[in-house]
Amino acid sequence: MTIRQLSETLINQIAAGEVIERPASAAKELIENALDAGATRIEIATAGGGKALLRVSDNGSGMDAADLELAVRRHCTSKISQTLDDIRTLGFRGEALPSIGSVARLSIASRRRDSAGGNEIAVTGGKIMHLRPAAANPGTIVEVRDLFFATPARLKFLKTEKAEAGAITEIVKRMAIAFPAVRFVLSGSDRTTLEFPATGDDHLARMAQVLGKEFRDNAIALDAEREEVSLTGFAGVPTFNRGNSAHQYAFVNGRPVQDKLILSAIRGAYAETIPSGRYPVAVLSIMLDPALVDVNVHPAKSDVRFRDPGLVRGLIVGAIREALARDGSRAATTGASDMLRSFRPGFQPNAPRPQAPWSAETSPSRPYQQ
């Protein structure tokens, strides 16, 4: 069999299979681009769970015509140059836009703040359809339609529109928690509009917007540092727990991650205070020198690799346990009465309530007799 060089379009479609797994993956990449561009307002619109339409608008720095043309080509980026040891941006590979453009109908309209006019580029199935001047406000609007139309086999692996829309919502929530100074709006024909006004440096206020006031009322502040690795955030009191781990949020240098080491450390910190089968609610932010963490482990950038994982785990477990020892004995503001009832002698959570024996003579509904 003869070895042949793959076409650029096919290369991008293969890359898209790793980088863009579902509409939520595309939403994550586009929101990261907006944040890297310095946006303070990001609006996301969807239809059909993000398969029919995904639009991300921002008021960031914008791009000129030359940048637009490079943005849809693989491995073209403004975020790194020579080394991966000092990554300070959310995106860095230059794969997201060309990957999306290879499997969808992609259009980008952008204008720099110091420019009198904007430009628009359109890509369909990996082919540039046009690059032309266009009316645009400062910032960028990226519109993705018919995601995976060029690779229909991928559509079979997607979940229902409701499930895909929910996955996008979760991405927006994680980004909103990480960047409280940015206003996020999520709307569309497949959802109820969700809006998170900017809260500046007030992280707890943003968490109340995203996780609810109950979390704010039951959260304990975390602030610890060890060997130039700092940990801040909030952890719920042990009695404020949930039936799954979906309410545990972790960020490394501002990047939302779902790292096994961090999640394991959270479980370990609560091991002696939360019953088996229940999960704590926590939001952790870890800041450290970019050279001490590898964010280029997974195409989705959701996993990271610490140079000293033991140090990070020890910092998390120690900080949470210290906070719980200091202020973790109070009952949660929700479910406290049920918890207190559980300490009554003989209490069985699923047992029927005791009732007095019924008789016709003593029943209030007995026939009236004179």
C-alpha cells in the first residue's frame, strides 16, 4: 500500500475528532478565544443543542483581515511562539477554528477597536468561501452552523438536543465562575436565557449567581499557599452535600479542569465528614508558575499534569481540613432539620410514619348518632 500525504481538509477533520467532540467542545474553544482577546462581555446563542447553531459574540480586541485568514489555518496562533513552558492563555494550539471549519459552516466577523471597519471570513467543510470587508462592531462574532455536516457519522454519537444544550450550559457556568469580571449571557431557541452580570472581584457573588445562594450561605473560604503554589476558593460545610460530584469545580491558572488528582484530593479532605455516596460542593482555584504544570496533556485541555502532584494534593487536603476544623461544624441552611431528625433514637429514613389504629367508633368520619 502506497503512503500518501493527507490533504489539509482531511487533516483538519481528523484533528476535529479530538478537539471538537460535541457542540459543548466548540463552545468551550470559542469562549476561551473570547477571554484570551480580553472580552468583558460574552454572549452565546444556540439552536438545536448547538448542532444547528452556535454563535459566540464578544467585545474583545478583534482581528483584521490578515489575522482572520490565519485564524482558520492550523497551528496559527498569537498566544505562544517558542516554548510550552510559559502558557498563560486558555488557548494556544491554533487548532480550534480550523477544526470547526473543517466539519461545519463557519463564519467569523471581526473588527479591531482602532479600525474604521471590519471583515468577515466564511469557511465551509474546510474550504474558504470568502474573505471580505463587512460591517461589524469592535470585537468578534463567530457563528457555527450545521456542526458535523461534513462528517455525518459523528452526529450519530451525539446525545439529544436537550442533553447537548445542557452540556453547553455547564461549560458557560464553569467559565463564568472562573471569570467573575466578565458578563455572560446564554440564550437560544433551545433554552431559557441565562445571564450572569459581572461581579468584578467578588468571586462569592458570582458563585451565588451560578451555584445559588445556598452555596454562598454554606461556603467556607479557602486561602492557603505552599512552596509558591496558592489555593483559594470556597468549600461547602459537610452537611451541605450532593448525590453526585457535578458540583465540584476546579481551576488551574484560571483554566477550568476536571483533573482526577484534584477531585480525588477533595474527596480525601471530606472522607471523615461526609457519608459514603454523598459528595461535597467545592470551588477551588490553584495558581502556580506555568512551568510547574503541563496543560498540553489532552486535546480538550481538561486534564493537567503537575510537576509535583504530591505538593498540590497535600495543599488541597490540608487547606480544606483546616477550614472544616475552623468553621465546618455548623449545619447547612438547607436540610438541617432532616439531618437533626436522623439522630433521634430508632430513626429510619425510609420507614413509614407511625399511625394510630383505625376504628369506626373513634373515626372523625363516623356516622352521626343521636
